Amino acid sequence: MNSITWADFEKVAMHVGTIIKVEDFAEAKKPAYKIWVDFGAEIGIKKTSAQVTFHYTKQDLLGLQIVGVINFEPKQIANFISEFLLTGFADENGNIVITTVQKPTPNGSRLM
């Protein structure tokens, strides 16, 4: 594994936000949702697509606080522009488990 400096780490803007809207993403190659997240007044609402349909229903996701990388370049996925990366870890079968916070945290708070 390559080491990075603290300055390298500081370039990655990981913030907490609350999922406010979820839609099916029928146009995606693999099962996915379109997800909108409120990252607070300073950052605003950003959208992404995520292949998290195995562990989560749309109803499960609404109101969930997640950790997102918000300073990636926008990426087009099918007919949708993804504005941030929803973080998570693969389980033993490769299905994504979303990174969340244990206690309510103000939207927009940055990972320290």
C-alpha cells in the first residue's frame, strides 16, 4: 500500500449528508438508485447514482445520514450526472454497505 501525506488526505472532501430523495435508475447497466443528498446550507443538495439495491430499499434510504466525497468531478452515468461519491464497503459477496454515522450529525460536517 502506498503512503499519502496529510496534505493528500485533506484534498478529499468527505462530508455527512441526509438522503432526501431516491428513485430507481432503470437506465443503469447494473441495478442502482438515483439518490439526492442534503449536505447542508453551504454545500447544498447533490445527486449520485449508487449500486446499493441489494441491502437497501428506497424507503430504507430516506432519512439515512451518509458519508460522501463531494469534490470529485461530475460523472455521467447513462443519462444521469453523478455529483458526488456515496461511500461504502463491499460485504463478503461484493454488495455495498453504505458508510453512515452512528449519531445524528449536522449535514455538511466534514470528516476529520
